[in-house]
Amino acid sequence: MSNKKELFLQILSQDKINQAEFEKACFQGVPDGSGLRSTCWKILLNYLPFCTSDWDDVLTKQRNAYNQFIRTMIVDPNQSQDISDHPLSTSTNSTWSEYFKENEVLSQIDKDVRRLCPDLSFFQQPTKFPASFCSQSLRTRVEQANLQAMQVTQSKAGGSQLIKPKKKYSDDDCYQILPQGQEAHWEVCERILHIFALLNPGIAYVQGMNEILGPIYYTFVTDSKESEVQHAEADAFFCFTGLMSEIKDNFIKILDNSQCGITHNMDSLMTMLYQNDPQLHDAITERCIKTTLNYTMQLQKEVSSHSSFHFVG
């Protein structure tokens, strides 16, 4: 066992973790194995407290809460017992009306998570722990919502025939459809973002949130402890929610040019790069990489290829 791994195991074995010692160790990088990276991220993202004796209670409470969110918040109007509630209902209390409204946001989430981390095949692979108690697959729901009307044309024989309009792009051509009862990892991320959007209607979902969630979920679901992997979805949801509470201003368009908006923050980052690593700053500037949230992936690739900057984990 490496000295670095022993250090982390020693720190995490304390009844009350020394915050300064823990953060200093994390800044130098968290080693693989023993679920260390997953555990450290949960602490750094304020999901787990520094008092280790409270961990079991916190995890049990939060995981049960998330499962309840799935059961109660994902609407399936087909299960409604109210015969007056139907797809054409104009009532503001209609389950179908709420369903269609949610589909607008869900369609955008679906489009983004399908191409989450395209360089990794991981997100297209099935998860070991699908949410079997979820009444409806969000993927199926989106596919039904996006059905295109068919055109009625006259055949040469004089009869009518239905013709589907040509599609420029089909997700089915790029993504393997898993058997009934299985879920791909991107579908799990889709559900997390959908639940987040429902609980936070003020911000709902903005393109780029999927890139924030991806690394968190991946870290938790690749934990070496299967008992933790089983709850990766719930843990990722709360860690993502906690992180979003800190950075949500970056996703609110009207705040882009304010002191708490993305433009100001990216300008501050470029200033920091110039002061600490002029060579990296000049390389980014020469490539004309736009310093906006949509280009964070490009920025990450530039920074990760440079040895003078170090990141946690």
C-alpha cells in the first residue's frame, strides 16, 4: 500500500476529520482504490460531514429521499384514475398538461445526455442497478413526445398511403437500444437532471449542466465498493445539487455580465492563468478559445495537457 493511500485511510478513519489536513491532502490528488476518490468527493461537495459517525444516517436519509423523488415526481398520466383528465384537457390541474410541459425541458436534457462524454463508451453501457421501480422510462417518454406526424399522400393505384418525413439525424443510428428493464448510464444522468429541473423550476435545466454531472456520476459509479455503486445515482444527485447551489449563477443568462455571472468568472480565470502561467494563457488566446461555459471542455483539455496546473482528485 502506498504512503499516499495510507495517509488518506488514516485521515478518513478519524471520528472528526481534520478539515485543513484533509483538503491539503486532496489538493495533491486522491489515489485510486478503496473507494477513496468517491468518498473524498462526497466530503468536498458537502454531502458527507466531517464527523464520520454521522455518515450512515446522512446517506440513509438522503438515499431514501431521492428514491421518493423518483416515485412521486416523475409523472405518468396513464396511471391517473380521473376519467376527466385526458390529453386534450385544458385544466391547469391536469396531469396531462403538466406532463406535456415537463416534456419540453426533458427533450433538451435527453438531447444533451445522449452525447455526454462522447469519447467514453461508458455512458452508453448498461448500469448494474437500474431504477426498476420507476414507472416509465424517460427515454421512451421523450421518443413518444417527439413522434413526427406522418403525411398522407396518394399512391399510384389511387389509394392513400402514410409517409414519414425524412429525418436528418436519428439517435437510434448512433446509440444501442438496450433490452427492456436495462438502463444506460446516460439514462440515469437524464433522470437526475430531470428530477433537479422539477425541484428547481427557477433554473430548471440549462445546456452544460450535463457536463457538470457527468464526472460526479462517473466517479461514484466506478467506486470499488459495490455497496456504494448501488446508490451512485442518489449520491450524484445530491452532490450535483449542492454544487449547483454554488455555481447556479453561471447558468442564469441575465446574470452573464454581472459580477457573479459566467463572463466575469471566465475573465477572472483568464487573469489568474496569465498571472500563474502566461504560456498556457497565450496558448488558449492564440487558439481563440471562447471563454464561455459552452467551451469549458476545450479549456479543460488545454489545462489538463499542461503540467503546471494541478486539480483535486
